[in-house]
Amino acid sequence: MSGLILAADVNEPPKNPFLADSPWPMTHRNPYCQASSPLPGPNRGDVERGLYKARTVSEEAVAITLNFSPKNSNGNFSIWGSARNTVYKLNGIGEKWRSAQSVRKGGKSSQAISGAYTVLDSNGILYVPKGTSVLVYREEELGEPRSSIRKIHEFKIPSKALLNAEEVIVGMNLTYDGYLAMVTDRSLVIVMNRLTGDSVSLRLNPEEEVSNSLALDENGGIYVVTHKKMYGLQWDGKALRVRWDASYPTNDLVMPGRLGRGSGTTPTLMGIGNQDRLVVIADGEKKMSIVAFWRDEIPKDWQGIQGYSRRVAGIHPIWFGDPARERSITDQSLLVRGYEAVAVNNDYGEHPSDVWSNFWTILWSNYKEYAPYGIEKFEWIPGKRVLRSVWANPHLSVPNGIPTMSEATQLIYYLGQHDEVWTIEAADWKTGELAFRVPLQNAIKYNSYYAGMEIGYDGALVSGTVGGAIRFSQ
């Protein structure tokens, strides 16, 4: 993958030299957790001419992230997946779409969310959380899908740092100086040497829950959202400290389909270089809003927004085109490019919200009595320092997957549903209008089940599914 492609894009965050130089090396694609890409995805003309086909591959459900390796000297590459019990590689080379290698993680199964967020580093090493451990894998031949997978380390979080045996690692990222940054479900932030397993940690508040990953910037900033507060931390290469914290609108309700209380979004960074530097989330209210926080020093002339922490730079309700709606929910992190952010609706209706009920809610989320509708885009206007809604489309449905977008094609891509049939869809980034829709089937194997849509090599789209994975390519 050419670094020139990334360097030419003014909206691309600084490149992390310790991440794999590939189209999608980690969950949400980059340390800013924006889930957008400078690379081209499918364009409307090629799709309408039938040049793209959807292909599925059978593997264990569900790899939330598919980590792409760089291409090797033979032009080959591997696609890594982490499921609940296995780590596997897929072969996406050529027309066929195949399962290549798989190994079991071993030990007791952990919570599904522990292992959802993964990182592939510049040495071709895959890091996977499992409970209170970090499992470390490499392939025998870099970029060769059929080469065997070898577990080379298992690093454990020191037991004295944990509250109890049930605490688990949730989120994972990679700092710009090459350390693993992680957060547990009980708000323990860990920075670990990825070569030795040595770590330092900082407990934010044992009463605050975390159900999302964490974002990082190039200056050592680490951003974590609990079900009560947004935190900005500082890593200086040796120690962690809290620079700031701010409450945001939330409640203790567990919404149907949500994996926890409070915000359902991983913090996402907005603004690069000398731009306004923000961190954005969707809040935890029943009728949610998008909230932007100043992530560095608060401007001295900032007057604040009445009723909110002065750290809050902007807030705007998320209505998905219907101001009269009583509830809006998302469990998919915000999709960000430049100063713009997209949210998708995950309001599944009035259903139980316990763990077992949520399993069925997400499994059936393409059916009429569950399917959510609505996508909305917002933008930060730096001169006026306000968040505003740009457009909303209440007719599009992204039942449970994380969307992506291409700077090159200006399209949003996602696994959707239409009339209860799973679909691969694209919406126009500038207008929100449907660009194309490719029907699949009303079949569980196409259900994204929280997985993210990703842009890979040669304009291909890939996503984890309940059936394993799907690829949409020429």
C-alpha cells in the first residue's frame, strides 16, 4: 500500500509507524478511531454494471474486525479475524474467497466483547485481548494466508491491578510510540510494552463501566468514555495521568441491543494539525445527542454551553430526520472524516434488554418488528464553533453494523437491510441519498452482528458476519 495515497489526503490523521501499513490494520482503522478511509470502494457505475459480486466464507461468528496485512513481495496478503474461540486467516487474493488457517485460543471462553478490538502491528504481529490476557500471534510467512498461525506470547494484566476475576479487557489501540493501550470494563486503563508485556495502569473509577474501545492521538492523548464521563488522559512514555474529565448527558438505562450503559460509541477524534481538535461521541440519553469535547486546552475565549461542562464544545440532538421521535439509540461508533460525522440508528423497539434477549434482538434485526431506520450526518463549523445537522435519511437501515466511507468515492458503505432482506448498500456522503443497493438474502449468515464494514485492497469491501465473513469485490 503506497504511503503516497495517505499523504495526499488532507483529512487523513497522522500515520502511526507501528501499525501495519495496510488498508485496515486495527478496529476502526486508525488510532483516531474514525472508521473512514482515503482508499476507493465500489463506485455506483461498476456496481450497476454487475462488476462486483458478494462472496461469503464460512468461519466462526463473528469477527468484529478483519485486520489486513501488507502485501508481501509476492503480492499476497492475509486477512486476520478474531472470533470468540478462534483466531483465523482468510485468503482474499484473486476471485475466490477462502478460509485459510484457524487456531483455537484455548482456555475458558471469555465475554464476546473481549477480543472484538484487535491490532496488527508493523511486524505482522496480531494482538488480541482475551479476558485479562493479551494473546499474541504471528504467521510463519508474512502475508501468506495459507501459512500457519503461531501463538508467540500471552501477556497477563497483573492480578493486583484488577478489581476481581470477572474484570475483562474491552478496548485496544496502539500508541504512536508503539505501546498497546487498553481499557477494561471497569475503567482500568493499561499501557503495555507490546514486546515484553510490562505494563502500567490507572484506575479511573471502579463504579464506572466501559463498553467501548479508546482513541489515541499522536501527542500521547488517550480518550476513554465510561457510562458517566468522558476522560482525556496523557501518556508520556512512562506514566499515565488524567488531564481532564467531563460529564455528559446519560442515564442508567440499558437499551435493547446495547452492550452496556451510557454511550454506545468509541470516542472518535476530529481535527488534525492546527484545526480545532475535538473528541466526539453519541451520549447515553434515551433520545441521544452527538457531543464534541475540546481534547486539548480549552480556548481561552470559549464561553461554554449553558448547562454543560465547559469542556463540551458542541452538542446537537440526533433525530434521524424525525424531531418527534421519542428515542434514538446507537451502538455503532461515529463515522468521521474531516469535520464531519455520521451516526446510524440502532433503536430496535420495545424489547427486553438482558444479555440473552439482546442476542436474539441483534440476530433478528432485519425483521420488521426490530429493524431500525435512520442515518444522520453532522459537521463542526470551526469559525462558528457549533455542531449542526447536515442531512438525515430516515429510510435507510443499518441494523447492527459499523459503516465506513471512502474519501475517494464520497460514499458510505454498510451491511443494511431492505424489506427484511440483507443488503450491501452505499449512501452519498454529501447528500445521504441511496447510491446503490445489492440484495443478498434473508439469511442469518449475512447478519453483521456488530461487525464493521471495511475497505480493503482493489476497491473491495469486507465485513465479519454470523456466517463468518463477506467480501464484495470485482
